[in-house]
Amino acid sequence: MEAIEASATLKFGRVSPQKTRLVADLIRGKKADDAVKILSFTQKKGARVLLKILKSAIANAEVKNVEDTELLDVSQVWVGQGPVTRRYKPRARGRADVLRRPTSHITVVVKEDLKAKEEAAAKLAELEAKKARKKAEKKKAAGKKPKAAAGKSEKEDKKKKSAADKGKAEAKDKKAGTKAEQEREAKAKAKAKTSKPEKDK
């Protein structure tokens, strides 16, 4: 698997190549995100120019379907000498001073870090595996809970049935007791009726 590269170039930049190389050394070999932060807080003209070129290179990498821009490294930074323009400033006694305006050609290359990409993929795989394990454990726990609940419900039903049976038996006993009492009362009344006429005689 080949690493994806992307580059951005500025031609005839109005920056001295000598001053730009000092800033280029700060970001060479760094992560693209770290390089952006370094250039953002570097107070030099070359830093402002390099920052624009670096952002352009990162955007070009996104166009090439780079999955994650955080995995990009600043692999190469070239600062070449461009043509020098000369301007003249009039001085005293008919003389003139030469003002040199150097230009530079700057190229920034960003490259995908395969090692970091593989590590990130391995971490993602581990996280997915952990999530799958947790889901499987939850499913197992959910499968065990209904069984336990079913066992509890069976026990409760048995208790209810036994209580109902006891209640029925008690009701039967009460009915039998009341019938026996009624029979006794009836016998006592019959005896009382039979005993009254004998007393009258």
C-alpha cells in the first residue's frame, strides 16, 4: 500500500529565500497539524507565506481522498532562488542606490504516514471488538434474565395456588362446621318439641 502524496507550489514569491529557509526548517518532518500551529505563531513574513502553501497542500491531499488529514506529515519543503528584481533610489549628487528585491520558488510536499494509519486502524479494530464483546455480554445477560424471571413467576404461581387451596379447604371446613351446628340445633329443637307434650300429661 503506497502513501498518498500531495504538494503545493508558489512561484516568484516576494520573500527572501534565505529568510524563508529559516522558517522551513521549523516544519520539515513535522505533522501537518503541528506545522500549521507552528507557522501560525511564528512572527515572520516567510511563515505567513509558508502557512498558505501548507494549507493548500493539505487541501490537495483531501482532494486525493486522504482519509484523515491528521495522519499527514510535511515530508519535503523546498525553497529555491527566484529572479532578483532591481529598483533604483535617487541619492545626492546625481547618484542612485540599487534596491534588490529577491523572489523565491517554494514547494511543500505532504505525505500520508502509513505507520500512524496502521496504528489508527488497529485501534479502531480493537474498539470495534470491545463493542462487539459488550453487545454479546448484554445479549447473554438479557437471555438469562427472562429465564430467572420465568422461574420466579412459576414459584409465585405455586405459592398463589397453595394459598388458594388452603383458602378453599378452610371454606369447606367452615361450611361443614356450620352444617353440623345446624343439625345439632335441629335435633335440639325436635327434642324440645317431643318433651313438651309429655310434661303436659
